[in-house]
Amino acid sequence: MTRPGKRNLITDVAGLKVGQAEDFAVRSGVTVLLPDAQIMAAVDVRGGAPGTRETESLAPVGIGGVADAITLAGGSVYGLDAASGAMAWLGVRGRGVSLFKGAPVAPIVPAAIIFDLANGGDKSWGETPPYRALALEAIESASESFALGTSGAGTGARAGIYKGGTGSASAVTGDGFTVGALAIVNSVGSPIIPGTDVFWAHALEQAGEFGNKRPGAIPTLDLDLPGDMKRPARPGTNTTIAIVAIDAEVTRVELQRIAIMAADGFARALRPVHTPFDGDTVFAIATGMRPLAEPRGLDLMRLGSLAADCLARAIARGVYEATTLGDMRSYKDIFAG
């Protein structure tokens, strides 16, 4: 049997912290995952409109495959500058890849962004977009506990017609492996079963973590696009980005398989998903604390499946915990009463 970890957050995987910062005037923010030490990382991109940085270096055929931190940010292309803030913070502390004796270290900070430029916030930042500064604020505040919903990179997010947000979840197996997920939900698709107030991810819910709603008699679904998705759907205006973490000792190729399997968590929680208008991206990281049993494939399959389930739960929690911001109404407000 598996159960949620102590915090039901990605930080239940030992050695990880998360920091967040937001600017409610801008209606945007930054979330930084900060490991205690450099970690192995991989990435899987399924959406048709991604905004990323340092992803190619994570491919199993590349020379890298490690990360000193990962930034998730609002701001579309401007938000990629959050990685610069995290990189500067790490560099001052001597954290990064040392290439030559006497040369500065090179921190590796993969990044992904969501589009929140049209959410009504004040984006008149001129030549100083706030994302580098927000990343510095976020990484300084990194801890094992952090807020969900309208916080960090999820501050200005929208999931279909619902206020999106920052979500997280974890699972601990009976034999001691820990899996966690962190998601920023800004999807074109809907997290809700049509005609209900029930999350698509309801079957995976643990301990009422997103409202304990269950479907009753549901009429046959219209298989066309749902009415509560974002309309009009426009390229580059959406995206759900995520990180999944495991505490297992794996190879780079095995971690890439975890990232691929974890991406199915998007499909368990959102409809439609991986569209031409989304930049769905999931990073996978491994702290290497626990060896896999032989034959390795069985544990790898378990961990990949749990990563997908945790990601689906994190997506639902991000929407469930979000609060109304401006004209972006929350799930709880839409279904109040």
C-alpha cells in the first residue's frame, strides 16, 4: 500500500526544498525547486508550444543530465529570466559545475514558463521584468513547506475557465520509496468532468485532498471539446509545467523513462491535453537515496506509475486550492453552494 507523505508535497522526497515569490500587482510569480546538492534530471515535453531553458542538456545523449535548481515561472518568455536569478544565487555560493580550476562555477538551472501575460495584471515593467528578482526572493525562502493555489508561478494561472495554481502531492510505498510532484496548472483543457463539480483525477485522490467529490450518475459524455476549457484557445497562451521527484538510484535513461511515464499524469487530470496551444513539460529528478531491486524494471515501472498519479493529484490540488484573482474565478467560488 502507498500513502501520502508527511506533508503531501514534493518535499517529502528528502533533500528537496521549494521557494516561491509572487507579485499580485503583476499577477505573476516564480517557484524554485532547490535540492540540497546537485541532482540527476531529465525532461519530457508533450505540448506543442513549450517555453523552456536548459532542456537539451538533460537528454540522455547529452553531456549534462544534472540540475542545481529548477525554476518554474509565469511571464511567458520574460519568465525564463527567473533561471538567471537562481543561477546567480547558486554561483555566489559555489554551487554548480566546476569546469576549470580558478574559473567561476556554472550552475545548471533548467526552467519552464507559463503564459500569464493577458490576465489583467500590470505588465508595464519596462526594461526590468520582475522574474530575476522574484527568483532571488523565492530561492532565499526555500523550505520544506510551501503554499498551494494562488502562489508562486501559479499566481496568475488559469485552468480552463477555472483559476489555476500551484499544486503538489506525494506518495510513499510500503517498502519505503518516496515520489513527489509539483505542478503549475495553466491549461487550455479543463480539470473537471463535464456537467459535474468532480475532478477528472478523483479516482486517485488521497484523504480528501481536493474536496472528496465523487461522480454520481453521469450522462454519456459529449466527446467533443468541453465547454469549460479556455475559449478562444490560442497558441502560446497556456501550459502546465511540472516536476516529479523520486528518491531512487537510477540511470539517466531510467530517469528519462520516469519523465515519460509521469507525463501521463497530465492526461489523467486534464481534457484536452498536450494540445498545439499548451507547452506541457515535466522535469524528473532523482536524489539517488534508495537502490532499485532486481530486476530493476519492476521498481522502475512502479515509480513511473506513481509519478504520473502524483502529478495528476498535484494538478487537481493546484486548481482546488486556488483562490479567485480578479476575473479569474476559483473552483470553490464557481461551485459555491
